[in-house]
Amino acid sequence: MHFHSDLILNAFIILLPLIFYRLVYKYKNPVFVFLLFLVPLIITMTFPVEVFNSVLDLRGIPLIIGSLYGGIYSSFLLFGSLLAYRQILGGIDLIHYMIALLPTLVLILFIIKKFAKANSKKKMLTVFGICLFLRTTVVNLYYLLEGDANYFTDSFVASLPIILVQCIMATILVFMIETIRNNIQIQEEIIKTEKMKVVSEIAASVAHEVRNPLTTVRGFIQLLSDPTLTDRKRKEFSCITLEELDRAESIISDYLSLAKPQNEKLEPILLGKALVKASQILSSYANLHNVEIIINYDLPATVIGNKSKFRQAIINIGKNAIEAMPDGGKLSLKYVTDDHSRSVTLTICDTGVGMNSEQINRLGSPYYSTKDKGTGLGTMVIFNIIRGMNGHIEVQSKKGEGTTYLIRLPLHN
């Protein structure tokens, strides 16, 4: 039963396109489909199966499936390659073989467009029918043209069970290909849906949050037009109006930081100097909330990134930490270097109200914030900036025990 092992080997060969089909489907190029099915076509012709006193190879499977999935160009290329390689192998009348193949080629060209629009079940039935048609017509037509009218009864009928197995194998291959295609389409739809969801959430967040300060500004501008308003009230209302405009500007700036292309200039950043500068900017805000800022680091360290954006990320984290300590506390900024991994770990720690695990997991999502007037955009900006520096950010927190940001960045030589 030597032919059993040969048949199994050929069966594995025709399954080779499944390994690379996902990549070929991505580019949707008929030449790639042709090359993908050309390999099993050549191998099955080179190592045919000898059974029932005849030579049986599985060339029909990659020929038919490659033609139907690749389109017209792939069909002509595959049929042309089949004829050329069959001539190289020798022992055949090429003209008779070409005439025997012609009905199958015409049939495939006729149904290619319908095949592309069909569902999976129809594709499987179509391939089964064409495979049976190919095996029935080509061999019998060829031997009829060669003058062997008894081939049908002598050899073909006896080999029908193997031919049916071949047709079933072709159907199984189509089923696997369709499964891969469906999975790819589902993944693409999920990605598109997620992208649209994020965009809509950000747009809703910005629209919602900008509308609030603008509504406040409109109301106070109407009040400022009142001639009976005292100077003290007028000054108070003007301050509130400016604060609300600043808040709207801050929301828009955060949104633009996420939306604009990240082609900014990268430069070496002295980490210790950056922390000192950020603490100076935060000092007045920290004094207002009775928060002490502590800076500590072991050795000078340099990272690569955009200096102003990195400072913005540190200030955003520090501002959030200060606001998380309404009764005062300590804000610690420190870093340690690791020469072995050529990285630095920046730790920003507060003694504030802390967060639970659910709040930590949702950090960085649009339209989510632990603050009453927050949009979540500021935290998204932080994560985006750190990722842009090839860094990683981790948040550790417990309710009532404060929050710690661990930012790991690669060191710059």
C-alpha cells in the first residue's frame, strides 16, 4: 500500500497555501495567488501517485482553486505553467493535452465572477463539481484523442473512488480558505469598529467638555453687559470667564496632542533637569493645595524624546496627583537607572485618595476620568507621549493609600 503514503504526502502538499494565504489575502494580488498555488501544482506533478495501473496526481486541486480565487490572470498563468511543466516532464502529446484541458479552462473563466460573489457553501459545491469535471474530461478526452477508446472502462472507472477523494480534498481546502477569509474579515470589522468607537468617544468628550465652559462664558458675558453691575462683581465675573476659556483651550490642546502627526523633533533630555523644571512649574499649584514636592535621583540620566511633550506628561501626572490630595500631602518625583537593561525607571508617587483596580484599568480611555470635571484626554496624552518615547507606563494604586506611576524609558547614550 505504498500509494497510501504517497497520497497522504500529496494531501499535505496541497494544504501548503493555507500557511501563507492570510498574507496573500491582505495584498489581493493575482500574481501572489498564482505563486502561492504554483508551488503545490509543481510538487504534485513531480511526485504523482501510482494507483490502479495509472498515474494519478493532485494537480487539479491547486489548479482549480488557484484559478477561482486568483481571477482571470491567475487562471491563465496557472494553466500556462501546467502545460509548460508537463512538456518538461515529457511523455505526452502537448496539443492533445491542451485540447483536453480547454473545456475546464473555459468553464472556470465563465464562472470566476460568480464564484467571487458566492457564499462558502456554493464555493465548496462549485469546486467539487469542477474538480470532478476536470478529472472526468481531461483524462478521457486525452486518451480518446490518442486513439485509446477503451481507457474509460479499463482504468477510469476503477479509479473513480480515488477521484472522488480528490474532489472531497479540494472541497475541504476551500472550506479552510473560506474560514481564514471569514476570520480576517471579522478581525478587520472589529478593528474598524474599535477605531470608530474611539473617535466617536473622543469627539463626544471634546464636544461635551468644551460646551460646558462656553456656556458659562456666554452667561457671564450677558451678565457683564448689565450697567447696574458693581466693579467688584464685574472683576469677579471677568476672572471666571477667563478661567473657563483657559479650560476650553486646555481641552482642545490635549485633543490636538493626540490627533496631530507625531513627527516632532527628538532630542536628548536630562531627566533630573526635566523633573526640577516640572516641579518649579507645579510649585505654586502644590502650595495652594498644601502639597510638598520631593525630588530624588541617584545618577544623571538622559532619555530621548520631545522635551516639551515629556515635560507636559510629567506636569499632567503631577497635577493629577496634587488634585488627588485635597487635604495636602507629599508628591515624590524620583528615578533610578539600570545599566544592565540600559533603562531608567521614573517613579511619581502621591499620598492621595488612590484608585481601585477598575479605575486603574480604565485609565487612558477617552471620556473617562476620576475627576468631576475631567475628560480623560489628559491621561491619554500622558500614555501617548510615553509610548512615543518607546517607554512603558504602569499605575499602582489602592484606595486611601495613594497612587504610584512607574515610567520605564530606554537610556540614551
